[in-house]
Amino acid sequence: MEGKQTIMRRSALAAVAAIGGASLLIAGCSKADDTNDNDGSKSAGANAATKDVVNASTKKGGTVTYEYSDVPDSFDPGNTYYAYMYNLSRLYARPLMTFKPAAGEKGNELVPDLAASAGVPTDGGKTWTYKLRTGLKYQDGTAITSKDVKYAVERSNFARDVLSLGPNYFQQFLDGGDKYKGPYKDKKGLSSIETPDDNTIVFHLKTAFQEFDYLVATPQTAPVPEAKDKGIDYVKSIVSSGSYQFQSYDEGKQAVLVRNKNWDASTDPLRKQYPDRIVVNLKVNAETIDQDVQAGDAIDLGGTGVQAATQAKVINDASKKANTDNTYGGRLVYMAINTKVKPFDNVACRKAVQYAIDKVSVQTAEGGPIRGDVASTVLPPDIPGYAKSDVYASAGNKGDAAKAKEQLKACGKSTISTNLTARSDRPQEIDAATAIINSLKKVGINASLKQYPSGKYFTDYAGVPKFTEKQNIGLIMMQWGADWPSGYGFQQQILNGKAISQSGNTNLSQYDNKDVNALLEKAIGTQDKAERDSLYTQIDKKTMDDAVLVPLTYFKVLLYRPTTYTNLVSTAAFSGQYDYLNIGSTKK
């Protein structure tokens, strides 16, 4: 999943470099780090929410406010691919399975949500059957049925000309999925999804998929009543199956959710319905978000942590540092190299880029070591299948200009001119891209920075292959988190050629290697986990040998924990973000 940004100003780089070692202080915190907040209350201590629920409470009432610096790709659960929206959407859209609200790695545990239990596989993992809980209702009191789940999967995966932003796993793996055109064009529906009764749904796959329970934990399985669907405009009138429903939606500005009166706690052991209202404010200045979070007035919806200037103040103030959570979340910051844009169709030209980059300068631009270690593999260390390796090693991770020039010569070039994209509302990403541009220039690769907004980055720009090819975009800034905690959940949508789409594309390298595609298919059909993980390691090595992306840092989030909110827990399931399912407020 994509969608994690942090903010940095160039004026703060010196301060960041000076506090780079502070990550050891946070990572090594203990009860001795507990301190009083400025309001006199006792802090749970640094990293507390990565270990347990902080400020646990069953208090009801008040408002929980989220703020975001841009706009999400979509609030539509079937048309989103940002981690924070996967997290937030569970308040109004219940998938078949979901992740247990728990701290750290415990948050990776799958639990039934709309389904009564985990899926039952047959035929070696090619068929999966789910039974829905009884008594499920939408916000209008009508019954939720298995047919609504089927329809939700069909609209989100097969009507790609209308809803292009989510992953296309179901399209790739359901039997006949390559021919079905979606429910807007084919009302008969997909025969490989059966609903023998209103409480049963059966998925027939063309190949075995041993991690299918993870797949149905995506919001694409949250039910949508066909009669209420309005295609791309469904986002304006989403019908809730969760504990909250939309009271208002002002596109690009604000969304307000209130309690769903037809939500029944007896059908939902996960949600608690604590606040009266949930407000999501959009296009809020990033510096303002930091101020509001520290004041206890908001939560950073993106869940990407504090800005560099704020970071320096937080780390150097014991009382503020005690309200931080610093953790990995299965995330990689990288730069995709577009194999369809010349001369990067030549592997030697791609290797020149690999050797040229001073990764320490990129790490500094991102906030220093506290925000992530220098990366050298596709898989982060906290994802199964990771194996330590560095194919393009350089002294001190500062790049090797001599080897870069050798590779340029090997691809028949002395200089290259190209464009590099980054998101305009993410100063940290822009600073990282600027550091890369400076490294590349030293070896004769001249890259010009092109900035595009987060909300349209994948729909209109970086995620549109024809656009990137026309605009000579050879290099693309990216940050990626696992769709679920496995090598497949991380690699499939960024490395498999079958995942390439004409809009909303996340395989930004347009990498289509038949051996990698085959290894991914073999891995997901392999029942033995150790063997699966070994295959993920092989895929990582092959990808790095082909030099289709440059790993920059294994990202670590540094969240500030607002003291006025309850039930805060940093979960690995959503890249270290706080779990949004049951956050409450101490304020009216």
C-alpha cells in the first residue's frame, strides 16, 4: 500500500543530522523514560503505543479529528490504495477479514470481520468459502448479504475504467477474471464468485492462493448494495456497513462521520463506537497539523509522523519525546526506474543510477537515521523473505561515481537527460529527490524534478504509463508498505507485470519479467511457509540484479501521540500508524 508522507524543510537539515543518533534513545526507552506531559498528566513513555494500548478508555462522547495535508485518493472503499484509507475506511466499511487492533506485530493477526470465521480452503487453496455473520445491516436498516460482497469485489477489481485506484488481485486470480469487464458493462456478474445463499460467498481461483484470507481483508470486500452504487460518484453517498456513517462530505475539504444507529455490537466484536463524531479535515498545512497534534487537537491521518523541524524539538524535549512512537512498519522508500523510458530499457543505464546515488544524503533529507536505515533490498527487514544483501554496495553508502560511469559507458551513454517525479505536498520527498538529483548530476545523469499532488499522483501522473512515457519520466519517487505481512503482500503489486495498469498503476518501473511473474505465482501457491519465504528472497535478488528500483531507506515512522485521545495503539498492519478503529476523545 502506498500513502505515507513525512515533511521536511531544508532549513532543518542541519538539526536533523545533529540528532540522527537519537533513534537509539527512543528505541532503547524503558519505564525510566516515563515523564509528565506539559499538562501535568503522566505519559506512558516513548514507544508505549508500539507495545500496548495507551490511554485505554471506554469513555463515550466528544469528537475525534483527523487532519491531512492533501486529499486521499478516495473515501470509496473499492477505489483506494493508501494505507491510511485502508485503516480509516473500516469505520464505515467492513471487509470479510481484518487485522486485530493490537500493538506492533500483534496487530498483524487476522481476525474475522464481516465473516463469521476465517475462510475454508478446498482444492489445494483454489477455492475459498466464507460465511457471513448473521444480523448484519447497512445504515438504512437493510440486510447485508453475500451478493453485496460479490458486487463490491466486481466493481472494485473489474471496472478499471471507472474505479482504477485499488489493487487488482481479484482480477488476476479469479477464474475468468481476465475476460470479465465488470458490473457496469456485464450485469450477469462473474461466475467464479458464487453466492449459494445470502450468508455464503465462494471464490474460485485459477491457481492456488495460500494467503487468501489476507486478500479479503482489503476494503474491496466491504459490501456495496448494487442499487445504491453510483460508480465514481459513490464516494458522495457511501452506504455504511460499519460503526460510523457519513453525515457530510465536502469533496477536497472535509468529511464528517457520526454513529451508525443500525450498527449492532452483537454482530461486531471489534468496534466500540466511542466518539460522537469523527471529523476529517483535508488540505491542512503540514506545519499546522504538527501543531494541532501536539496540542491534542488532531491526529495526523496520513500517519507518517512529524516534520523535521518538529522532530528536532520533540527529540530534545524529554516531556515531548515521551509522547512519541518510533517504529518500522514494513515500508520501503525507493525510486522506481521506468524500464519503458529510454535509455532505462537498458539494464546498464539502470545500474548507473544505482551506483550513482549517495543514499546517506537521501537518508538525511528524510530525517536522519531515526526515520529509517539505508536500504539495499526490495523487502524491508520486518517482512518475511528478507535476506541481507547489497548488490550495488559503496563505501559508506555514499555512491560510487567510478562504477556509475562504467555502467554509463556500457550502455553507450556519456550523459542522460530525464525527469524525476515527486509529490508536491510532500516536502520531505522533494528534498530526497533533490538529493538524488545532485548525486546523479555528478556522473552525467541530468534529472529535472517534476512535482505532482498526492491525490492525483497515481491516477493522472506517475501511475499512468502513457503519461510517464510521453513526459520522459524515467525516475519516480515512491514509498511502499506491504498489503499484508508477507513477501507476496509486499512484492506483487510493484513487481508483477500482471499488476501493471493504465491508471492507478503501482508497478511504476513497468517491470514485466516472466521469471519473476512465475516465481510470484509459484510462491503464493506453495503451502509450506518457509519455502514461500525462500521464493520471495529469490524474487528480491532477481529484481535487484535487474536494477528496476533503487531502495533508499527502510522507513521508520516517528509519530507524536496526542494526549487527549484514547485507545492509541501503533500497529504493524497499517505501517506503524495508530489503529483508527476505536480511538476516543477525552474532550467533549
